[in-house]
Amino acid sequence: DAGITQSPRHKVTETGTPVTLRCHQTENHRYMYWYRQDPGHGLRLIHYSYGVKDTDKGEVSDGYSVSRSKTEDFLLTLESATSSQTSVYFCAISETGTGNNEQFFGPGTRLTVL
Amino acid sequence: GQNIDQPTEMTATEGAIVQINCTYQTSGFNGLFWYQQHAGEAPTFLSYNVLDGLEEKGRFSSFLSRSKGYSYLLLKELQMKDSASYLCAGAAGNKLTFGGGTRVLVKP
């Protein structure tokens, strides 16, 4: 299994509070991704990173920001959490990001915003 | 964005064969992935097709027709442990776009 962990694994928070989720990898992969997964929507890309300090938006980036200050860590921040951001969040990593380069997924973080 | 369509749910009997179809817009994707996801767990890689045709891996096979924007995942000799969701994903550049997933229920 790819060395990828997420923390916390579960979190309950209140509307309006900031929340930061962490993704940590030990594979030295260049690409890292944040997805959310909701019933009826599948996995949707929030943001991704193609190197240290290099990030780009996905299809559902509003209300989220990311940072990557070192290769192994990719942080996802909900600046002011809303109930619509209740979801399961998955981090993924990929060696090159193109072609036959599968993405390896972390175990997920279940976030509930009350 | 690119739409990827797959059935929501399928039911099959242990030992049988099930085919999960996936359709997408023909422009934009340069490869097609299939992932398996058990309830409460992370998705795991099953297959990748970049050329037209059938790729076989044990009990699982995946087919791609780029001109038709069509792929399928074939699961043979179904086992109870195959009960899971199966996610189709189109690759474009360094990003994947996922379909909504097909939940497969295997019955004894």
C-alpha cells in the first residue's frame, strides 16, 4: 500500500469555524489531490498540487484553500465551514500525474459540519 | 466539465458475470481508469485503458472504445467480496474526472 495518511479521520465542527485537513505521504510523489465524495456525486476534485507551492483548482474549489510547503504534506482548509461541506474527503497521490499513473488514495476524513 | 455516466446500481448472483458500462464525451480524455471502492474504504485501482480493446486481469477485464466514448468493466466468477462500488474515471492531463460510481450487490 502507498504510504498515505490523513488526519483527522473524523471531525465534527460548527458552521463558521475554520477547519484544516492534513494529507501526508511517504512516497515522494509529485502530485497530490483533494477530493470530496458525496452520495449521488461520486468523487469531485477540489484542488490539486503538482509540486511544492504549486497548486491549482478543481471543479468544486469554492470555500476551500490548499497549501503545500513540502513534498510530503498537502493541507486542505475550509475557511469558514458550512453544512454543505459535510462530506468524506479523500486525498490522493500520483507519481507523475499523466498517462498510466494511477492515483493512490488515503483512508479518508469524515467531516460533519453542524 | 466532462460528463461520465454509469448505472447507479446492479445486482448479480455469486458465480455469475456482470458488466458495468461507462459512457463519456469523446473529446478530452486520453485514458480511462476503473477503481473499486468497498463501503467505508478508499478507492483502489483496478485497471487503466488508453488504447481501444480489452485488457484482462484475472477475473476482471476492462474494455475501451475511444471513438464511441464507451468503456465497460467485466467481473467474472463473482464472489461475495466483489460487492462494492465501481468507479469509472476519465484521465485528462494530470486530473481524473469520476463518474458517480456503480454499486454492485452480489447475492448468494
